[in-house]
Amino acid sequence: MYLTDKEKKMLNGDFGEIVQKNMKVLVALGEIYGAEKMIEIKNVHSPGVSYRVTGDAGLNYVKEASINGYFITPVTLNTIGIDVEDWEKIGFPADFSQKQVELVDAYKKMGAFCTNTCTPYLVGNLPRFGEHIAWGESSAIVFANSVIGARTNREGGPSALAAAITGRVPAYGYHLDENRKGTHLVEVEIALESDCDYAALGYYIGQKVGKRVPVFRGIKNPTIDNLKALGAALASSGAVALYHIENVTPEALKENVLEDNYEILVFAQEEFNQVSEKFSIKGKVDIVVVGCPHCSIEEMKKISELLSGKKLKSDMWVCTSRQIKVLSDTMGYTEIIEKSGAEIICDTCPVLSPTLDRGYKQVVTNSGKLAHYMPGLWDVKTALIQLEDCIQAGIDGE
């Protein structure tokens, strides 16, 4: 790899042992992927901040780095494993929660902003179009690449930490123009009206394309929440880090973003029904979970409207960031939601928190990501249905 004089000094230890150690990580990563040089970055969203994911090995790694290390870029933190303020009330284990606090404190010591959310773009971390960044968290990565048009690979905890300390990433993958072309054209032949519809599309196509790049044709006027749901599902059933929508996402507004030898896929009623049938349950609903990725303020408003004056028979989690909850408090949405019996959970979600022993067996959600992961993580059956139907199921209890 070609290194600048400053990067050589980082690697040789002129900037200290912590910088040297982390530059070695990036150089090794670059050599594995055939990178010719480093790219300077000024924005990091760090994954690997849930103690459920890192365990003691990751905790000790970050604590060691925090002794003398500091971040030279703005860094936001991904979802952690507990609700920082209400972990005891919710029922998260004390020993787990203590370790989680230690992990967040180590990141904070190095200069991270403790956003604790999978939607950093909703709480202030909004990179520019074309900006090179180092983001982790699959749903945030695909949103940044696709909806914003920034450029990042799928960074893990160690590589994101190294990027934040050095301000560098190796130049490979989605940082390069040639790797951002679409490999599949997806003809969407049904109208998509809800986040759940977009999640079903993402789930089906993610399975088909794996880690390649789909280009969607036939989608009109999606909302930010629609695109958030689409990307999260694509990244869960597959490993999609970038998609394009013709005449919608920035790189596909005017340019042809397809490779020469692309494949064609179709998403019509039959394909939609396949996803619906896969995630279908009958009978008692133990818990309703929404907010994966974390709810926006628009979603909090809609949930409060649907729950206004109602009482839930099932448990319900509404997952969001601490920052969005503060705005929800101000707008009066929080009071309405909590009066119904729902719990607003901040900082975490069922994917990254320890499983709660509440006897849950059947879960309904409007999230393709949760529908995909919860059966394996929480040993439950899941249904993927629209938000309105989720809440009605919670009110009816079935």
C-alpha cells in the first residue's frame, strides 16, 4: 500500500503506541482487500458497543485503547445492550448492565458522542453526499450509502475504532466508483404503501442478491422511514450495504447505475405473499415490537395517534433513541404511548439486548430485521405486519 508521510509516521509509532496499533489494523485490512492507499475520513459511527456483542474481550480491548487513545473524528455510538436510564425497571441483569456502562464510558473517554442509536442520521450525524466515512451497524451503513450517497464499507468494531483514532480507512469496496454499480435490476410490480411493504421487499430481495447491489425500478415517492425499513431488511436477510432506486436515491437520479451484465428480478404479489406467509402467526400475541431501526419522531407521532385512548392486552416495546424520546416527551407523544401500557425503550433493541425471561412465544412487528433475527435470538415466532395491524393485535391480544 502507498502511505503518505503522515501515515508512515502513524505506522512507525511516531504518534504513539495506540495510533500505531490501530494503523496496523487498517494496513492489514487494506492488504487483505487489495487497497492501494488510505482515504482520509472525518465521520465514524461505531458498532460493537453492545456488551452482548463484544463480551469481556471487546470490553477490555476498548478500555485498553481508552487509556491513551482519543478520537480525531466525530464519533457516534450504535445501539447498546440496555436502556441506560431504565435498565433495572425493564429487567436487564445487573452484571450485564454494569459491564455495558463500562464499555460506553470507555468510548466516551475517547471522545465519542453517546447517541446509542442505529439511526445516527436522525440525531445529528448526517454526512455529505460523496463523503468517505467509516460506519458500522448494517441498517445505518445501507442508509448512508444509498439514501445519503456517502461512502462506507461494513465496518466492524475494531476497524471503526481504528478509523476514529487515525482518521483513515483503506481505499477498497464501496469507497471506489467501480464497486457502486448495480448488479441486479429489480422490477417492483406492486404498490408499496407502508414500512412493512418496504420491509417485505427488502427481505425478499436481500435473500436473492446477498452482498451485491440491487437497483429498484417502479418505486415512487418513498418516505425516509420507508427507505429505512427497506435497507434494514436488505441488510438482514442478505448483506446488502448499498442499493439504488431509479429517480429517487442520489446516485440514480440521472445516471445509469447498472453494470453491463446485470440480472433481472421481479417483486410482485406472489413474491410479497411468500414473505407474508413465512412471517405469519395465529393466536395469542405476547409482545408487539416496533422501532428496528429506531423510530423517528414521525413514527412516534403515528404510534401515539394509534394508541390514543386505547389499552394494550399484549406487552409492547417502542424502541427509539434517547434524543427522539426527548422530542416525543415535548410533543406529548410519550405520555399517550405509555398510558396505553406500552414501554418506550431507548438506547437498545431486542437484537442487541440480553433476552428477557418474560415467557414470550409470539411476537408481531413491522420490522423485517426483527422478524428475521428474533426467532434465533429470543426463541420466538414472529409475524411481519403493518404498524396499524401490529397495534391492533396488541390491543386485541391476538
